[in-house]
Amino acid sequence: MTLSTCPDCGNPISSEAVACPKCGRRPARNRSRTIALALALVVGGVAAFNSYITYVRTGMPVGRVYHRGVHSGLKEQVAFYYDLAPDCGVQGYPEVTVTRPPGQGDLLAEQGKANPEYTRENIRFECNRVPVGATLVFYQSKPSFRGRDWFTISVRFPENNVLWTESYVVDVK
């Protein structure tokens, strides 16, 4: 918040005020800020439209996309999710739901163990030292399929009811 002076009565006015509290004069709008906001909305809309067109034309996911490589016909882990307390205890197993299944294979989610990947700044960083309870996601292609497949999943974390949606592009060799 900054203070300026009303040009009509000389009273101090907050930058957050709608009008001068003494005489009621409305401050001049900051046109550059308004133009910047309008431009940001237009650019954001164009980017969203381009993402939609990319999805429609190619059938491939846009947004948060992870890439994995697997062997044809083998069941291989492609992802894992965990929900840990600061003492590394499991608070619950995240629930994985397939929202767009793979076209050339199958997905399976099951409970297992995985090594967390917390950053050094996270209070749970020490949990990275040992495997912990997690929901593991496996992909298995059709036996003779080689090429690119993809799927989208939703992951709901039990402790805070957070929902993530992620897509995976899988290169099958």
C-alpha cells in the first residue's frame, strides 16, 4: 500500500482506496496495469485454445505429462504415490483412478513399497532413506505391441483429499 495526495483537496489517499475519503474524488486508473491485465487474459486464452487444438489434432495429452519407457508385454512400474507423516509413517494409500485408459495395454494399481523423493528442504527428507508404503502403478502392453501409448490417471491423497490428474506417455520397445 502506498499513499498519494488528492489533487483536489490535498488529503492523503491510500492506493487501495476507491475514492478520496474527504472529497470523494476517484483516482485516475492506471491504464498500463489495465492494459497488461487485458493482454495477459488474451494471451492465456490463446494458449489454452492452442492446447485444446493440439489435443484434438494429435489425440495426445497436454499439461502435466510424464514419459516412461517399458518393454513390450512385460508388467513394469511406471509411477508411485505416497502420503507420509513427518515421522515417515504411512497416513494412507493414495487412490488411483484411470480417467483415460491406454489404447495398447493395461494399467494396474496396487499397494507396495517405494523410495520417496522429497527435496532436502522438506521435513520428510529423511524418509527417502527407506522404502515406504505407496500405491504403485504398473503398465503392461499387448504382447506384440511396439510404439507409443498414453493414459491419464487421477490420484486422490487420503490425508488432505487433494486430487492430481496426470498423463503418461509410454514408449514400448
